[in-house]
Amino acid sequence: MAKVMVEDVKKDNHEIIAVDGVRRLADIEYLKKIPGFKLVYIDADIEKRFERIKKRNENPDDAGKTFEQFKKDNEGEADAQIKNLKSEADYVMDNNWTIEYLYRQVDETIRKCKN
């Protein structure tokens, strides 16, 4: 999947390109080959993520999902590896607060990347 992401990025002419869905250390090995690549890790406590998924109710079982079920879902192979990316990140953002706070962090990170 990372190889496909890299090819998509190469075809894109935008100054800043965000790639979502990176879950494994092996994925970033390909992405690091892109000039100017920066890994941004957006972190949120599991309790906050559970609260948000319940509110969004995107999937049929979200509204009735228990915290224990949510924790078990997050122990799957792909999801369990996500936390390993944090130590590889160029920037870490805290997504435990408001959307406005997250946007300020995004703006600041973009500013740093451009300099």
C-alpha cells in the first residue's frame, strides 16, 4: 500500500500533500524516500477516541459499542502497530482537545515544514 501512496504523491503537484492511513513502520520506509517527507503523528487517548467514535456513529455498531469492545478492536494487527510510528514522527500533535486546538497545531506544523 505504501508503494501506491508514494506513486500517488509523485503525481501530485500540490505544495503540501497529506497521506492518511499509514499504520506500519514498513510503510514509512517508502514514504521517507519522498523529498521533504515529514511524518506527523496525531495522538489521542483511547478514551477520547472512543467518545468520538460513539458521537460520529459512522458504522452500524458504533452507537452500541462498549469501551471494552473498542479496546479489543484497537488490538488488531494493523491498529496495534500505529503506536510504533510515534517514535519515528517528525512532529506529534495532541488531539485530546478541541478541533480548533488541533487546527492551530496543524497550522504551526505546516509553518515549520515550510521553513
